[in-house]
Amino acid sequence: MNNSEPISVSLKGANNAQYTIITDLNETVADFKKKVEEKTHARMEHQKLAYKGKALSKDDVTLKDAEFINCATVHMMAVVKGGLF
């Protein structure tokens, strides 16, 4: 797959919410978090994302370097005042 081609990522959130995010392997985790914010309204600084059992905590890493593939599934927990949601 050419790295500039769009990929589809499934985002699973709280309360069984599920979203589809169209992104690109050259984008960074920060870029992906912006798209998640647009789709879910969960602010970037409140997002805790995990892919393949690992936290996506480094915003400057590309999705290619994080080993994303088409149809990947990312899990999201939103941090709210008082704990996780």
C-alpha cells in the first residue's frame, strides 16, 4: 500500500461507541487525535488512545511508525475530571 493512500481506522470508545476515522499513514498521532476530537468531541488533551495494546502517547510519531494498517482498531478512553470515562 502506498503510504499516501487513505486508510480506515475503527475507533472504539466508551459505552460501546464506534466511529470510523479516515486518515493517512504519514500523519502523526497528534493529527489522528485532532480527527478523533472532530468526530467525538473529546478534546485531544483528554484522549487516551491505545493500539495493539500500547498507549499512543507520543504525538510526534507517524501512524506508519506506530504500525497502523487499514481497518486497524484503536481504543479510546476519555479522561474526565475525577478519573477515566
